[in-house]
Amino acid sequence: MSVAASAKTPVIAARHRGLNRADICDQNFIEYVRDWDGPVRPAPAPDQAVLPGSACTAADFLELFESQLVSRHLDLMARVLRVRNRVFYTIGSSGHEGNAMVARLTRHTDPAFLHYRSGAFMAERFRKLPGMDPIMDSALSFAASKDDPASGGRHKVWGSKPLWVLPQTSTIASHLPKALGTALAIEQSRRIGHALPVPEDSIAICSFGDASSNHATAQTAFNAAGWTAYQKLPAPVLFVCEDNGIGISVKTPGGWIERNFSERRDLDYFYADGLDLAGGYADVERAVAHCRRTRRPTFLHLRTTRIMGHAGTDFEIEWRSIEELVKVEAGDPLLRSAAIALESGLLGKDEVLARYETIRARCFAAADEADRRPKLTGLAEIVAPLAPYTPAAVKAEAERSDYAEKRLDIFGGESKLPENLPPRHLAIQINQALHDLFCKYPQALLFGEDVAQKGGVYTVTKGLHKAFRNARVFNTLLDETIILGLAQGYANMGLLPIPEIQYLAYFHNACDQIRGEAASLQFFSNDQYRNPMVVRIAGLGYQKGFGGHFHNDNSLTALRDIPGLVVGCPSRGDDAATMLRTLAALARVDGRVSVFLEPIALYMTKDLHEAGDGQWLFPYPAPDQAMPLGEGRVYAPDASDLVIFTYGNGVPMSLRAAREIESRRKWKVRVVDLRWLVPLNEAYIAEQARSARRILVVDEGRHSAGVGEGVITAIVEAGFGATPLQRVVGADTYTPLAGAALAVLPADSDIVAAADILEPPR
């Protein structure tokens, strides 16, 4: 590339030392255009190549150039107005404006997951639908106005519902798994006859930086994409690596991206020069066409640069030499675009500068208007899209049972319907409830490790694969991050994913896919986008003769503080069935993300007090019965001498302890099974505590940050802190192997002992 700035490097270095780099970038463009004196060709017709040999037509170029200018002036505006506290985000797109080519050559119905340097992509995609203004929409987002059509003022995001750009926040590769999941969902939907919200030949687009490509979350997406393609399964995802050679201040080794990705047999590699619209257009076009035609995962290595630092707070002059900065600024893609405009004869110097200044004025005018628009102020409106809940509609959906014919076919006749069978244990009733959900929801998918032919480690999913075949029940590779990424992708396409995480300890490997991605989408899209799912996780302790920590994980902390998440934990089979119906209804009606936590040690439990008593077997509830969100189950509701709050394994333990306490102390004991752990129903807890003369909280989780802390807080804040109270809880330790595990977990005897030390009521 030939630019005037490169010839003037020593002069610029002396003159511009210590000046704001945004001002330098702005002045460079103006001076470059004014000083340009190259040859001028006869202007091409709109449908002719902008320069000889280019695949980019004159019409293509003029609109792409405008999109680049829009992106640049949004960056410049943000830098100016941030110091006046009128703009709240300064991670810019300068140097990445070539991504406008990706937007132009794809469709607005190709779901896009974009990183933060995507201003030009957005400006160009806005052309796909009439009547949309990328400048005003972006200004509202920069200003955190509640009129922002993307997030409602909750974050500066690139997003648009009509343009199928799903909002991402400060993405560092965490969006790659769900982009792949969305691509797979497009293909999966066709196999099960599900009507897609986008055309069947759509592709998923995912952009990220060269530094982010090294992240473990990115690598898991690349691996899963290759794993899929190796089996000749379609996976139409376009990974766009925008390579600017640096991650904040850490430089990417020269040639690393090409070396790392060009030789992967099941990830098809393409390179394009994103600094040159005339030269790079054909290569971007080839990559997009290849992905759409072959339905294979495609890696587009797009050359970019980074102008003006990582963000407004990144003062590059403190850690880069002035000579290096000047060299970077000389490679500004807008200088090359200006040269193309001038050399092609499409625009004269005055016309280029006039367009440049007109767009600057539009950006500042939009910023002024956005600053006058209302901001989010009250808590209620801020959190409104986080966890929508419409109880009546959820109840109606959960109790809907208009699939009787399908049930008869799947279960094998009236006499074999689960409600007509003898009482059964937890694992069987979860299995029966899943069969019911698959009859009810033809868009339901169940997937994870070992869930198909094997039926899961504990046979909880046994028979589902045989009944509903591989298109709806299937095994994944051993990677929890991709399992939850797939779930988000399927949900994006209107399916009902029911992923399984084999053990609670394995969830921690992939927690951010729920915390940072799935549970945040409704919030950051102002409830325009939803990715509903029911995540099944086997967990908690008390397994006998098996496992240690990774199979007896009692830590719920990673789940308890995820905003918007619902966590249900049944202790018995009939509750599991009715809870699953409500969770599925929450997903379908309100778009919620939920976790169904299954106590492993209770899967096969049949007895409560003595061997053979069968008191932990329960009849299967008819399909028109469901459990209201937040409602617990109370044993001995009229008892008030002692009230025990618990969940999961703690329920049968507390019931056994209650019988001994009643025998020894002559107290009447009430046991409250919370069932719903996130969010805790504080009003329900307070109501149960109101009549209690003494309280025990039995929490099989750990001492620190367990459910019990939330229960006690609810009791105290409701004004019942003076009631004599004890907590029985697990130790702050990992769970050891074999019988030693029982030494770190609560036992029946611990509950009895805690009751013995409670002070008598005054």
C-alpha cells in the first residue's frame, strides 16, 4: 500500500509526539486526501470493477466506503464525548473496517455473533433492510440510552433483532461455541422437520481477534467444528479471525494465525486482505460462498490493523515507540479506500472530504440527540428483561396435555402409561418425564456424553434414543463447553435443548457458557433474543463406593449467583416429573435458562426408614400436573415445635431424623423441602418460619456460600432472627473417596444432634 503518511514518518513523528492518537488518525486522513496526486482513471460504471481485476464493483465500493466512514466517525465521536461523560464505551473498530465486506457478502438472515470491533460490519448490514439508521442506533447504544434498540441501554453492544445480530458484550472467544451451535441447529432443524426462523441455507457468522483465537473457549469451538466435519456432518459456520497482530499490548507472533489454522484438514482456511476493499473482496466472497455451498466450517483469516489503541484508556505511546505507531497509522485501511476512490475516478478529493465531514456531522448530531434521550434509572426497569415470568401462562403450558395419542404410541398403550404403573423411584420417573416432554415438544433435543444408546451413566435417559432416534437424542464429544454452546445455538433457532452435564463438578469447566452467555442474552438484548434451555446436571453427594470429588460435588455456589437462572432440585420422582414440566414451560413461554439438579444418591432410592419399606417410591403424576415455580413441599404442615428447611438428599435424611427427634424430645417436626434453590422463594421461607418455635437448616452443600446461607438470610430479614436456629452443613472441603466422604457431609445423626443443642423456646 502506498500512502503519503509513510513517506512523512520522521516529520509526523516529530510533529505529533504526545498528541492524542485519535486526532492524529483524523488529521492523517484529511492530509492524505488533500495531498493525494496519483493518476486518475475514467470512472467505472456502477456494475464495473472499481479497479481493473477487482471483484468489487463501483457500486459495491461506494457503499462499503461509506460504511467504513460511519464506523470511523463513531469511534472518533466516542473518544471526544467520553471525556465529557456523554459516551460510555471507547473500544473502537478503527483498522477493522474491512469487515464491512463480510457483511455485504452475507445476508441479514445469517445469524451473526460479532466481537466489539464490528462497527463497519454493522453499518453495512444495516443496508439490508430499508429505514434503518446505523448511526442513530449506535449513538443510542454509546450513550446508554434506554431507547437503544439493541440492549435498551444496558450495555454498548452490536446487536439487532431484525438484522439477526445477536448481542455480545466484551466477547473474548466465549461466543464461538454458540455460533457453532447455531450453525448445527440450522442443519438439525431440517432433519427433524422444525421450521427455522431463517432460510435453510443460512450460515452462522462469528468474528473474533487473533489474540482471542488462542483462548480455550475458541479452541473448543474449532475442535468441535473439525470433529463434526470429520464425520461429514454439516456445520455451516464462518469463523472470521480479524488479525490485527496484537491483543491489548501483547503481540501475536508473525505468521501464527496462518500457521495454526491453514493446515487443519477439517477447518477450511481462506485468507483475505481486510485493509484493501478492491483486493480483498474476491477472497471474502470465496470464503462465504464456500461455507454456504459446502456447509463446512470455514475459517476466514482477515488481515486488519488496530488504530487508536485498544480503548480510550489505552495510551499506546506509553508502551509503543512513536515510529511504530506512525507505521501502524500509515496502514490505515481508510487511506487505502480513499486512494481507491480517487484513483478509480469515482470521487474527487473535495467529494471524499465532503463525505467524510458529512458523516462526522451526522455522528455528532446523533450523539447530541442520544444524550437527550432517557436513561435507565430504576431497578425495576433495569432488570425487567433479565428473568421474565408469566405465572398463568407458564402454568397453562406446564399442564397442557394434548398429546395423548403420541404418549400411547411411545409408551406402548394405556396400561403402560407411567401413571398407570406402580410407584417408582427418582431415576425412572425422570426418564418417564423426559419421554413425556419429547412427546409434547417435537422440537426437544437431548444430548451430552453417553446419553444415547447407553442411556447415560445411570440409565436415566435409557430408551429415549430408541424412541426418538438420533436426530433428537445424540451423544456429543466429551466437552462441556461445547455441550452448552450447542444448547444456545439450538435455542437460537427455536428448538428446546435439554443438554446433560454428566456431573456437577464437570459444569465448572464450562460455567461461563451459562453465566456469561446463556443467562445474559435476554438482559443484554432487552428480551428480544432468548435461548431457552433445561440443563440436566447430576450432582450432590452421598454416592456409595464411587467417585470422590468429581462424582460427589456438593458445591452449588457456581449456580447460585448467576442472574436470571432457575435451579430446581427434586428429592423424589413425582416432584421431578412435575418440576421438569414447569422448567420446560418456563423455557417455552418466558425463554428462561434453567438447571435441573438431580441428586445422584437418590436416583435408585426406594426406602426411607427401613430396608424394604418402599416409602421413597411414588406414583407418577398425570401429565396435566405441574409444580409451581418456587413452591416447596411440606411434611407435617401443622407441626411447629421444630421446622427443618432442606432440599435434595437432606429431605429423606431430615425425615428420618425427625422421627427420632419426635421420639426423643416429643416435639412435632415439620420438614420443608425447598425444591427450588435459585431463586429462593424468600416469602415462602418466611411464611414457614413464622410459626416455628425452633428452626434447623439442613444444607448438604458446603459451609461457605451454600443454599443454607440464603435460607437463614431470608428468615432473619423477615424478622424471625430471634427464633432459636441451627445450621447443619457440609464442610469446606473437596469430597474424598470411599467412606471418608461421609465425614465431610451432614448425616442423620448431625441433624438429631443439632436439635439437641437448640435452646428451648422462651
